[in-house]
Amino acid sequence: MPSNHRPVLLLIFCLIGLQSRSVPAVAAEQRPMTVDDAMAMVRIDDPVISPDGSWVLYRKRVLDWEDNEYHAEYWRVSADGSDAYRFIGEEGGSDFRFSPRGTHLSFLRTVGGEEEGDKKSQLFLMRLSGGEAIQLTEHETGIESYQWSEDESAIYFQAEDARPEDVKEEADNGADAIFVDEGPNGQTARQWQNLWVFDLESEESRQITSEEFLIASWHVDRDAERIALVARYRNRRNDAYRNEIYLADADTGHLTRLTNNEAPESSVAWSPDGSSILYTAADDQSWENRNAKLWLIDPGSGEHRLVSGAFEGSPEDPRWSRDGRHVYFSGQHRTNKNLYALEVATGELRQLTSVNGTLGVTSFSRDGGRYAYTYDDYRTPRDVWVGTLGHSGGVQVTHANPHIHDFSLATMEVVRWESHDGLEIEGLLHVPATRAGDDTLPLLLNIHGGPAGVFTNSWDADYHVYAGLGYASLSPNVRGSRAYSDALREGNTVERGDGIGLGDYQDLMTGVDRMIADGVADPDRLALRGWSYGGILGGWTITQTDRFKAASIGAGVYDWTSEYGPGFNNDVRLWHIGGTPWTNAEGYREQSALTHVENVTTPTLLLHGMEDPVDTEPQSMMFYAALRDIGKADVRYIRFPRELHGFREPRHQRIRDVEEIRWMQKYVLGEDWQPQERPGEGDDDDNESDT
């Protein structure tokens, strides 16, 4: 083995040692994890390392049950894990960044009047040597994103255009009709976006661009002379393919267009010497159902080339090395995520870490030698670590959930099987640690979202909650999943494979059959659950088979024709069904679960947020009404006010999770299950979930 793999192996041993220490010596002292245990866990994310690499700022999200929210706290910890303390007060903030020389910390904070519409996100600044944070800007529309100039003399930012005062006043008085797809409006009201610069000496802002466009990504070069940006001049819901890369003069705002295609580019970043721009796109000509890739474009000639061709998977958060010779990125390959280095000149790829789990690098020190990252795996909740390039191991600087040792956690293995057409499918199998011998178990089939989502070796408390109830869980990465090959990603594309609900359904069922054949699953105690595309494919599955005793499906689409305008339709039109409801009416009808609803006999729980903009809520109401009308299956529908595609309110999250377990226990195990009382709460606090 080459000698340069030695640091990688040492890092593996370090992480294995950490995980082995997390297994308690006395299993009898452990107890099953509950929904409330899962909700009470501290979430750690967004670590930012100081320019000198000596300390890290990170966010903790803590459950505030009384206020029905997750409260964010921002903490500082030394790079060796010592001296941790809360660094930002109750006012909080977001998008924390160090100035290039490390003298200041900048961030966004929402301030303003009493009414929600009067509050705006503004730039704040604080000295690292001490003192209070000061507000820099009072921009009329609030600030969406920002970047320091290299010499610390200015901060560039993106903001929406202001509405004329008479228009704003009329809208406040009720004249707020939305002219769909006219001007900046889509299905919701919008304003065009432009770039500005704030001069720290004069404390004045100057507008740079004056366009009628929407900006997806932008980056100022080291000399603050040019700005690379991705933008589009129209705002229909499925117009991402109209995103193009432009070059803006940082002084005059004059634009030069660099790309002209139908591929949605994103994430532009200047090379340190300003000779090229890094960006991401799945293809360089059209909108393809493929994994993202890294490209370079010459700002002078517009010539571009693929640089990440050696990587099979999904590159995330690419960053230039200080000398411009390499691009570092966190790469999701199959079920694990690691740090990679890509040599720009040759395209040579090196894997710098080899953890079994999810390692996501979020920031580097100024010299590029140290980096902050988060790490978690299936039995290790996320924490912050500090690593050093070229050295073994890493230093764990947070221990957010030490009580994890109190719980009896599931074991996990990656399993593979052959689908109906010979395609190899991979998935995660979680089994209760308390499983006795070769006992068969009730099996919960998890279906991921997307459809380009992926199940990874990362912390998810749901697996452990269900393991505590005695369930095994199978989570297949069916065709269409990202982080594998483009061939597997395109496997649910009509032109290159099966459409949605066809081959991916077979991938699910052959996986279930494999679990039965292996003696893991009891064929008489099968259940399924899924959210988003997981709800879509779950709904389809129960129209195709009666093998499942219970189903919980959330935020799904069950009739493609009626969702064509209200929801996303580009992926269905381009890839998964093909055509439109008027040119391919039979395809849209045949691949809709609602069309086959009379086949359903599985007891079904439906869940949906009433403000969901991704998969619209009437879809679940239609499917519910149909299931009630056919009368062949027990069905229950719970609608959640104020919730979007992903739920935000803790009380709603608890109702969702508790009622799902109650449903599974009733129809899979025949039990009248009741949740435990919330810790420290009386019966009155639990009555929403017990009705």
C-alpha cells in the first residue's frame, strides 16, 4: 500500500476507537430510545474555523418545548477542544464569517420593527479582541448573502430590489395580488436581486449591478475587480436551466455572458490567481438527471472543461487550495462521505480521509492547513472536529450528546442485492441490538425522497426509536439515487431506464424479498414509510401489492396531472414520465397512484404540511378521499397548519412521529400502543398526541 495512505488509516483507527469507546460496557443499563429522547438531542452544525486555525465557532440547536421551537446558540471552542463557551448572545445571528485577516467576525442579524414584514436582515460586525457587535447596514430590503473583500475595506452583498413606496403602501393595504410569472413573480411574490458593496470607511453602500434578474450564486475575485455570478432573467418555477454564468465589472456593473446552454450552473468560485472560475453542473449542455460535477471556465475566452470526471458520486462544498493547485470537496460516494483533493491541472483525485460515516468539511483556516468538519455515523450523533491536512486523525471538539450511551442503539450493515433486471442495489439494514439469535423481525421499509435522495451512514434517531420497538429497518438506495454512478442515477429516467414507480418499485420489493430469504424479516409483519418522493413511491407501492400491513406516507404526489401546474413538473416532464398531461395523458395517468387506488388494502396513514410548496397538500386530500370512498383500507389523514415540506414546529413533529408509531403498532403488531409521557410534563401537555 502506498505510504500516503498511512494518515488515512490512522484516521480510521482514531474514529473506530472513538466509536468503540461509545459502546457501554453494561448493556443492561441501557434503554430503548423514544420519540422524546430523539427530539431532545442537541443538533450541532455550521462550524467555522478562525483564520489562524486556533478556534471554532459553531451552532447548537436546542429544543425549546415551551416556545415550540428549536433555539439556536452560537459557541466558541478552542481547536484542541478546551475552553468552550457561548460566544453570541440571545440576539443570535446567521452566516457567521471571519474577516480575511482574522480581526473581525461578521454575521447577519434580523432587526427592525414590531411587525414581521418590517424586520430585515442586516450586517453586523464585532472585534475578536472584545466589545459589542455593531450594526453596519440599514439596507431597505435586507441582505441575503455577503462576502468580504480581501483587503477588509469592503463587504459585498446581495439584496432584493426595493418596491416603490406607493406600491408597498398599497400592498400593505391589501393590494397584494400576485401576477404569476410576470416580472420577478413566480407562483409567489418576488423582487429582482442585485449586488451591492458596503465601504467600511465611509459606511456607505453602492449598488453594483442594476439588472432585472435573480441571482443563484456569486463570488468576488481577490482583487475586487470582477464578480462571477450565476443568474437568470425569468422566474417560472422550473426555470433553473436558464441560469447562466456572467462576469460583472465590480466598479461599473457591466455584464459579460460566459455560458449559453440549458444546463443549470451554480456555486461559482474564483481561483486564487483569477485565471479561472470553478462551478458545478450536472452537464455542460442540457439539464440532465445526473450527479453534480465540477467544471472550470476561462473568464476571458469562455472555454470550459470538466475537472471532476474521476469522481463517482456527489461532490459538495468545493473550495480552492490557497495556491490554486487543488480543489478540496466533501464527496458523498455510496453511503459514506469523505474529504477529497482534486488536482486541477491533471484531474487526479486523492481521497484524504476514509471514514465509515459522514465527514463534512465546512471551512479551512487562512493558510489551508486546518479545517473544521462535522462527523457522524449511524450510532454516533453529529459533533464538530478539527483536522489538519497531511496529518493523521482529528480532534473532537464538541460532545453534544454524551447521554447517547444511555440508549440501546440499533446495529447497521450495508447490504446489497440483485433487482429484477440484474441491477445491483445497495441499502442500509438496521437491526435491534437486542435481537435474539435468528429471530425474524417486523420489517420497516424506508423509502427516501428526491427521487435523487440517498440513504447514508449518518445519524438518524428514527432507526433507533423503531429498533427499540423491535423493528428491523431496510433503507434501499434504489435506481435514481445520487452518490452512485450516473447510470444508476439515470435508471429512473424514461429514455435511459425505467420511469418512476417502475424499476425503483422492483428495487424495493427485491430488497424486501432478500431480507425474508436471509431470515431477517417476518413476511407477515411488513410495513413501509416515506416522505416526499418516499411518499410518492410509497403510495404507488401500496397500489401494486397487498404485502404490507401498514403504510405511513407523507408530503407525496398521487396524481401527476393535477400537480403539473401547482408543483414541480420539470423532472417529471423531462425524465420520469416524459411529455405533458396533454401530449402523454396515458403516461401521466398510468404512473399516478390515484389511478390504481382501488387496489389498495393496506391501512394507510397520510401526513402533509398545509403550506407545502414542493408537493402540494391537496394531493394527500385527494388520496385520502379516494381511500375513504373505496372503503377497502383503514385510512387516517393528519394535516399540519403552517408547515412546509419539512416540519419546523416541535409539537407538530411529535404528533407526526407518535401517530406514525401508533399506526404501525396497531396494524403490524396488533398493539394498542401509547407514548410515554413527555419528561417533566403532565398529561395535559401530551393530549394532542393522544387523541
